[in-house]
Amino acid sequence: MIPELGNFALILALSMALVQASLPVIGAWKNIPEWIALARPAAWMQLLFILIAFGCLTYTFIVHDFSVAYVAHNSNTQLPLLYRVSAVWGGHEGSLLLWALSLSIWTGAVTLFSRSVPQAMVARVVGVMGMVSVGFLLFMILTSNPFERLFPVPMEGRDLNPLLQDFGLVIHPPMLYMGYVGFSVAFAFAIAAMLGGRLDAAWAKWSRPWTNIAWMFLTLGIALGSWWAYYELGWGGWWFWDPVENASFMPWLMGTALMHSLATTEKRGSFKAWTVLLAIFAFSLSLLGTFLVRSGVLTSVHAFATDPTRGVFILIFLAVVVGGSLLLYAIRAPQIRSASQFDLVSRDTALLFNNVILVVACISILLGTLYPLVVDALGIGKISVGPPYFNSVFIPLTMPLAILVGVGAMMRWKHDEITRLTRKLWPVLLASIVIGIVLMMLYTSEVKVMAVVGIVLALWVTGTTLLGFWDRIKGKGNVLRALGKVPLGFYGMSVAHLGIGVFIVGITLTSLYSTEKDVRLVPGEKYELGGYEFTFKGVTRKKGPNYIAHEGNLHVTKDNKLIAFLQPQKRIYRTQPKPMTEAAIDAGLTRDLFVALGEPLGAENAWSVRLYHKPFIRWIWLGAVFMALGGLLAACDKRYRQQNKRNENKRAVV
Amino acid sequence: MNRYLLPLFIFIALVILLAVGLSLDPRKVPSPFIGKPAPAFNLPQLHDDSKIIKPADFKGHVWLLNVWASWCVSCRQEHPLLMELANSKQVPVYGLNYKDDQADAILWLKQWGNPYQASAFDSAGGTGIDWGVYGVPETFVIDKDGIIRHKHIGALKRSDLDETIMPLVKKLQSAAQG
């Protein structure tokens, strides 16, 4: 009964989405106020029905209703409650429902927080988001219905993939989807502006806070995914250039470019056509990511179960949405005039440079991701493109970006003096080099050139960002008062840029100074790594709710002081043939100690154990947290709300 | 013709590429074990550790290998059918006791009946991996030459036995050894 209710709610949501996608848009075109006014209630009703469907699916998981195929394939009576709830988005069908829910939430938020935007514009924006929703709901109902029944009813479910039975994976998909789908707002604003024929700076201003929030979610989602891969896959790495990772990274790069380009369009009225194109690209890449992950055209560690009809559907959907948008762009863009002029040395140029690099980096990743497909399509053979390609392309490409990030933020719009900049910057450069070298010599006896380069770069990013911030408050009397006067947008930008510095420290030291060792240990044996002494205390057997495990016990000491007691596990889930490695990690700000249990090695109760010492790896995710925080701060800037107040006052006067 | 059409053209090229990619995907092959020699194993018998079971022992006979475990709920479902099959003596059924506790498994057979000529005891699940087992129960049909001819995933139903497995077994039994 409940699954049928959910199914019915999905169909009702689709009909609401059809209303939302058609009438308000036509109303805005023909100027029919009643139809324009339909946008908000239609969006709210759609959200309500999707929430009901989502609730129904969650309920069937909680009560173990294995008559629903999706539940039978992704759950089990032994599965703990938390994972039964997160199993709702653990497979293809349910994650689509999460996608649709997230789109609906974004649309609802747009209807609530866009009171200052003209009604016709809101109607178009909500309408465009409705069109996207129609596509996704149709896809779900026609090819991937999560409520499909199974007969005969199995007595036991197949269980959730053990890799997904983990807290990181409980929150990673919702974050990621909020990010992916969040770019649909900027996309909808861009399309709406083109439909309305008014591509002025206003749409950029309206889209900015939305883009920032979506970008924040995507940043956190990617960081969570990387963190999960680090501790759950047990390989000790944090980024693998896997097609699915790339699928989330490409929209992030494009979204980063979009944020900067939106700023330019809003403040200076330049890059107008380009910004529209970026808004289309960022969301298109989100859709492309969905296609790549679910159609099975690429092999990846975490691709979903594949089905050709699904692939065909998404491809058609992708063609309609992106093709339609680009066609609209081709029609409208020639009418756009970007009036403003700027000199070679100016913030405008710096932002253009930023955009070009980010887009080129994104395209190079797209090429690397699709290249195996191209080779396959031409019938040359099957190849895979791995980290060597991506690292050798991506790192040199983004280095200039790091060099310029703080400088660009200090530059003036339209025109700046090279002499003014060099006068300000040379002390920072000198200080970065000296401090960088001294720090590295204090940190290690084995100073590597690349490590010095990385640390100097991180210091440079930090120094220039702080200098730019200082410029903003100096000479304004009371420092505290001046700090209060700095807009949140500027705080956000500075914090995000500092995050880049933190991130660079993390990747530099982790990739150059990590040590790992595969060792054979018998109980009582010691091994030293990175200044820490690991003592193996043997393996015990543990029983979990739906698995059995071998658990290793290791004491870690440094200078005879106990630092940590680590218990890595090797789990065998009853429903899966492959054993799962649960690494044990002692996390710290300056280093992680990471232990993974291997195989038993015959006599004397010996086991193979893999030990890692990973300096500063936390800084990678800490940098991402800084960036996300920056995005949040910038979105909260009061100038996005001031306009609301002014309009309300106007209304009150009238 | 204007330069603003360029993104659209590039995108169309991309869509064509992806469409070709969709039609290509040859990743989905039926179980790679069908038509291949049964992977060898050398496992102790469940009821008697000192005796070894290996597929080579059954050369010259058509036989079934049923993967089971005492913790497996669906195994209970197909169990009466296996008992019936064993009693009819049409084809020998061997068990592969998978990731189980020895005492639990023996108790389970005592309680519900033992349809197997013998069960190999695979507590670590290594043989299961060799055989490409990804869920319990699974049933394999192996011919006189030791080649896997059929694999059934999940609990057996009467229709599976009557329509697929038994006709295949009859055919294989009447064929000469190659």
C-alpha cells in the first residue's frame, strides 16, 4: 500500500512539474498575471509530493518491505537503521529520487527568497527548473521506478553494498547532489534572462548567492567523497582521477569560473555572454556527470548498475536540455553588448585569466575522461587514462592560478599600475621565500625542491590574500570598526582564497613526504615508521550486525609514550564475496597514522599489515572546508538582501 | 552563421560520440564461467575434515554444485526441492558450504535433512570467489568433462528445475564424454 502511495505521489509530482514548466513560462511571455502567479504554488505542490514519495520509500526501507525490488536489492534484515535510511539513496533509483527532491528544494527556496525579483522573471526561472524536473521524474517513472514490486517476494534482501555502509557515504550524496542540482538555479536564471530578452547585470546579481551556496555544497560533497575514499577504500590515497570523481570535479571547476565571472558581469557589466555560457556549462556538466555515471559508457569503481535504455533516455534528455540552451544562446547572444573597457593590468584581466585557466583545466579533464570512449568508438582499442595524464596536465595549469589568486583580488577594476602592485608585493614574495625555506628546514632534514616550491606558493597565496585584506581596513581608524565595515562578500572571498593556501600545504607535504610500508608482523613484533613505533598485538575475531571481522590490534608509541591504539578490521559481509578493509586511523593536524590489515600469513599468527604515515593530509580537507565557508559567507552578504528591503519600503510607501 | 553557434556544434559532436559509446558497451557478458572448466578446489568435507573434496573426483559424471550456508534464508526456501532431487537419485548434488560455522552447518543439515552427497567446507569463502559466487544460494551444472554448463543464481524454483536444469542434465548425461 505505502509503495503504491509513493508511486502515486511521484506521478502527481510529475503532473505538478508539467504545470510548473508550462503555464508560468507562457504567462510571462503573453503577460497573463494569473498564469505567472501559478509558479510558486506549483513548485510548492511538487515539493510536497516528492517529499511524500521520499518518505514512502524511506518507510519501506525501515520496515524491510522486500516486495519492493529496490529495497530487496539494497537492504537486508540485518542492516542497521542508519544505513537502512541512507540506503534510500544507495542505488540508482533512489539516488534519482534524491536528485529530484534536491531540485524541488532548490526551486522552493527560489520561490521564497526572490521577492525582489520581478514576478515574470521568477515565473521563467521556476518554469525552467520545472522543465528539468519533468525530465528527471519521467526518467524515474519510465525507466527507474524505485517503487517497482518484486514477485515472488524474497525472504531476505541482498544487502546494501558494504562500501556504502559508512557514515561518510550517508552524507556524501546529499551534499553532492545539493551542489550539482544547485547549479540549476544559475542555469535557470540565465535561460530565463535569455527568454525575457534582458541580459543585463541584474540576473547576475540574483544568481550570485545561489551559485555560491551550490558551490559550497559541491565543495563539501567532493571533499567528503575524497575523505571517504581515503579511509574506506583502504588505499591511503585521497584522489584517484576516477571518471566518477571527475564527473563531480568538472562542474566544480566550471562553477568556480562561473562565480568569478558573475562577479565581473555584475560589477562591471562585462563578460555578459560568456557568463551565460558558463552558467549553461556548469549545469550541463552536472547532467553529463549523471549520464556518465549511470549509462555505463565508462568503467569506474563506483558506476551504478547499467541499462542501455536508461543511457538512451539520459542522452536524449541531455541533448534536449543542453542543445536547447545552446541554441537559445546562439540566437540571443549576438544581441548582447558588453560595453565596458578595461586595461591589461586590471582586476578584469585577472578574472578573465582565472576563467580561461579554469575552463581549460575543466576541458582537459573532460578530454581525459572521454578519451577512452573516443578510442573505443573509433575501434582502435580499449585504453584507460590515469593519474599520470591528469597530474601532468592539471598541476602546471593551475599553478599560475595560485600565483595570481591573491594578486588579482588586490587589483583595481578597469585600470591598475604595475608599479603600485610590485611595490606592495615584493616584500610578500621575499618573506614567502625566506619563511618557506626556513620552515622546510625546520620540518625535515630531507628538503625537496618541489616541497619548497609548494610551501612558498602556499605562503604567497596566504600573504597576498592577507595583504589584500589589510588594504581594505588600514587607514580607517579603529581596526575593529573597520573590520565590521568590510562586507561579508570580501570576507568570504578572503577565507576561500586562504583555503587554497591550506590545500596546497596539504597536497605538497602529503604527496612528497608520505611513507608506507607493507610488513609481515607476528604478535609482539615492532615496526618503526615516520618516527612512530607500531607494536602488533595480534588479531581477534569480532562479530558485527551483518558481518564477521578479523580485528588487528596495534599500539603506536613515540618516544615511549603511547600515542594511539589502532584496530584495523578485515570484514566479511555475508552477502558479498569480497572482504572489506576497514582501516584504522589516528588523525592529527600535522599527520595521520593509517593502518590497514592485510592477509594472514601462515605460521606464528603472522599477518601482513600496511602502515602509512601521512603528514598534513587533513589540510587537504581543511582547505576545502575553508573554501566552502568562504562560499557561505559570500552568499550571506547583506547587499543581496538590501535590495529586498528597499523594494519592501517602496511597496510600503505605495 | 555566427560564432555563437560554435558551442552548439561542439556539443552535438559530443552527443554523437556518447551515442556511439552507448551502443558499444560490451562490458556485460553472461557469466564468464559458462563453458569453462570448473575452477579446481581442494577442500575438507564438512562432516569429516580428514577427507578432501575436489571437482576432479567427479570426472565422467554430470553433477550439481549447490552453494549454501546455514545463515542463508533463501537456502531454506529451495531446500525441500533439493531434498526431492536427491531422493530421486537422478543426479548427484554436492554442496559448497560457504562462509559458515562448521558446527552451525552440521546442525542445520541435521535439522532440515541433508540432500548432498557431501559438502565442501569453504569457511573463508575463497573457493566462492574462484567460482564467481556473488550471492547464496547458487547452483552450478557441471558436465562429464568438468565444464560448467549452467549457473542458477538465487533460490531454485520448481520451474527452474523442470524447465532448465533437469532437461540440461538429461542431455549432458546422454552425451558421450569428450
